[in-house]
Amino acid sequence: MLVLCLVQVPTAWAIQRTHMAHLFMKPRPFDLFLHQVHAWSGWAILGLVLAQLVMRLAYGRPPPARGMSVVERIIAAVMHVALYAVLIALPVTGTIAMYVTFRIAPVHSLLSWTLLVLVLLHAAAALWHHFWRRDDVLWRMIRKPR
């Protein structure tokens, strides 16, 4: 998932170049290819997120880490809902921008910045759990369940 999200950044720049090129000249074939890579990797992200949600509904979510307060559990739940929502909304708005109307592109762009903020907060929280709280939250994120 992380690799697919990272692929989105340079391929998004190619999309901007293809739209700017339409004003003056024909877009470069490589930029058009990167545009397709952006779309297909976005759809792959959507598929993985939906599969992850199905797995979570089928098998339940992992129990919260020991020692977490009610407030920490609520914050973690809100963060996960926000991540899922943005990871679903991004490919949907991107597809609408690509095939229906480009007017939704600013929303898509705002969602991409929102995802960046959420990912940074998520990573900071994992590191905070690991180095400050010294609990097993980070290891639970990294290890495969048994």
C-alpha cells in the first residue's frame, strides 16, 4: 500500500504536465503513460483498501494495545476511519476528475494533502508508542498476525 501511495506522487506531476501541454502542444507519450500508471495504481489502492475492510469486517479488528486510555482508543479509531475514508475518496474523486469532470480535481488535490497529514500523524503516533510509551503498537503494525 505504501509503495502504491508513493507511486502516486511523481505520476501526479505527469498529469499536471499533460494538462498544461494541452494548452500549447501535444502531451509527451511518457507523461500519458505516467497518467495511466497514476490511475491504475489509484484503483489498486482502492481495491486493497476495500479488501482490507472486508477482512476487518470478516475477522474483526485487533484488540487495542494494553494500557491505552479511552481517549487514546477514540483517537486511534478516528484516525483509522479517516485513513480509510481518504484512501477510498482519493481514487473515486480521481476517477471522476479523469472521466466525468475535471472540476473535482481541487477536491482530489486537497484529499491528497489530507492523506499526507494523516500518514505523518499515523507514523508519529506509532513512533510515539514505540519510543515514549514503549508498548507493542509499532510491532503489531509491522509483524504478521499469527
